[in-house]
Amino acid sequence: MGNSHYKLMKVKIESQTALPGAFKDLANLTSYAVINLNDINYDDFNNQVNILFKAKSITGYKKRALTGEDIPLYSENWNNYLLQIYNVREFHQKIKDENLTQFSVLFGIKIHDRKIYLCSIEEDAGITLVELSITVNTYKIQLQQCN
């Protein structure tokens, strides 16, 4: 009985080339995630970035009336996730407010031209308070639920 049929989500992306559909799905899965700054770990010896965060899971999609674009619908419950990015060549973290301990991700993770971006919803006078920029040699990304 119980939740024995329940499985935790795990997504792996491994490619030499861009995968726009998979990257869009990853953005949706990480949209409005909440990240504690202490839960961002760059391991330069192993060329890897690990980020623990909380996010709401996607329960379904609805169509946008004018464009027909799918819009994700999110649950009310928060889940814990681990994002692992491998083959990291460069890692940059800009934090504009030293008192900030956590931030919410604006529109999820963005991936383009071997660069992976995360930036905060939080701003001060139009300036984004947190920006992460990760350059990779190849796309090797894993996202897993870890509740």
C-alpha cells in the first residue's frame, strides 16, 4: 500500500549539439525554483556544478489562447531537486547583494551556445541580484528529484 508506485523524476541530457526541445523542458522544470546560495557547489577539479533547489512539479499543460503554445501548470507542493552539470569549462557567479541568502530563478535555466544561465527574479533598481553563468564543453546535464 502507500506510495510504492510513486517514482522520483530523473532527467539526463547528454549531447554534443543543442537540443532546443529538451532545453525548453528543462527551463520549465526549473522555472521559479528557489535556490539557497550555499547549495551551489562548483567542483573545478571534476569540472562539475551541483545545485540543490526547491521547485514545484509540473502537473500538466494548457494551451495559450493566441499562440497555441503549451504553458506548464505547477503543483502547489515544493519538491527538492539536484541539478548536476558536467564538463564545465567556466563558472561565474555574480551576487549584487551580500545579504542575500536565496533567490528565485527567473524563467528557469537557459541554455544556448554551450552556456547555461540562471538569473534571479529579485532585482534592485532594475539590476538582477544573482546571475550564474556556466560554460560547458559538451551538454551533460542531470536533474533529479531527491525528496
